[in-house]
Amino acid sequence: MQRRGKAPRERSGERPGEPPVERAQNGAGGCTIGVMAKAPIPGRAKTRLTPLLTPEEAATLSAAFLRDVTENVRLAARQAPIQGCIAYAPSGAEALFDGHLAEGTGLVLADGSPPLPPGVQGFGRCLLHAIQSMLDDGANAACVLNSDSPTLPTSLLVEAATRLLERPDRVVLGPAEDGGYYLLGMTTPHAHLFEDIAWSTDTVAEETRARARTLGLELVELAPWYDVDDHAALLRLIEEISPPARAALPPYAAPVTAACLARIGLRRAALSLAAQ
């Protein structure tokens, strides 16, 4: 499903002292969760996991992550009014995701190309573009979700959607253990939440909290989780899914990721590295 067109829009408040931005109204409703996705191409996907993985293995694992994350969103949709999509770039890359997404997953272009406030730079442009597109498409709430957490507990996705739909002008933050965030959700595209953020640092979540306070928004925080974007996190993932461990917050089983790890023999490699 390719998302096209725009729903009727209303103007709503944005940053103090700045002109308002526009958001959608009278659309499909519910909460859309957009997975920030990169096409699983060798040499471009999960590059921080090499040389433990070859470029081809890293791309294969990236594809497995995408399938599990979108299947997890689909599972959450059984418990809350959620629609899943991927937020991707560049334009024209749609076919690269064929076969890697859960059934019913939509596609939203998020390349940061629309006019945005000058303070929104880098990855923030893609995130804000994704939020705006999902709301313009008629969602009552929108979340951006990373594609690096295949075992994220399904209950956290359900909680994010539920809390956002309870009341307007609420922001939901899913903090990552490395200082970033795995999820950010809102009902209005507040550009200030993405302005002047030092992306890819351990201050991203704290800077986002500060922006929410400046806007006077209620901030709801989910339980923290981790990104699989380096060797240490990959070893943690292997331990978590093989065998599944009991936990107060049960992780998603990530069956496609588990099968991928077994297929490329990474479990044995991880055990060997851990023993060194």
C-alpha cells in the first residue's frame, strides 16, 4: 500500500512565538506506527555489525529485523487501533522492501524533502516528515519507531498507541538505553521536538524531553529498551532469543531474526567471542 494524497487539514499550535503548522483531520483515525526503514542492501544496512558479519549477512539480518518489527506492529494492532507502515527513503526504493514486510504494512516516504523549519536538520527531517505524512494521511496519532529493536515487547507498542489516543497534546517517548529513543509519538507534528538535536548521540532523549517541556506538553515515558546497532547489543540479542528468557516485560519472540541468526551460524560465533 502506497500512501498518497492528503486529508483535509486544520491548523494547530506549534512552537511558542512561531506560526502554526498543519495537521490532518477526518482521516482513518487510530494510531499509525511508522518504522524508520532502510532498504536491506549489502554494504548499506547494519554496517556497524561488520566485521562480525559480512555485508551480505548484515543485510540479511536487517531484512529479518524489518519483518519482525512490522509483524510486531501487526500483532499490536490486534489489541489497539494501530496501522503499521514503514517510513523510507529515497523515493523509488519501494521495490527493495518487497517480501520483507508484514502483510498490510503501508509505505510512507520520509526523505525530509518538504519545507521544514531551519532548525530541523539531518535525521530529524526524516522523522518529522514521517510524522507529518502519517497525520496528513488521517491518523489521529503517529509514532516513529526504530527498526533496530526486533524483540521490543508488543505491550509497549500497545501502550504507546493507547496513551496517545487518550488525549491530545500528549507525547509518548520510548527511551533507548543508549540515550536515544526507540519510539516517539504525538498527535500534532511538533517541529520543535526535532529542532537542534544532536542526532546519534547519547543526549537525544534528554534533549527531546527538554523540547517537550518547552512546548508545555505532557510527556509519557515507556519502559526503556535497547537498539541492536553494535556488537555488544547483537550478543545481547542472541542471548535474549536463544533460548527465550522469562522476564517481567516479555520480549517479542522475533522468529524471523532467530531463524536468520541460526541460518548464518551467528550463535556459534557469538559464543566463541563471549568465551574469549
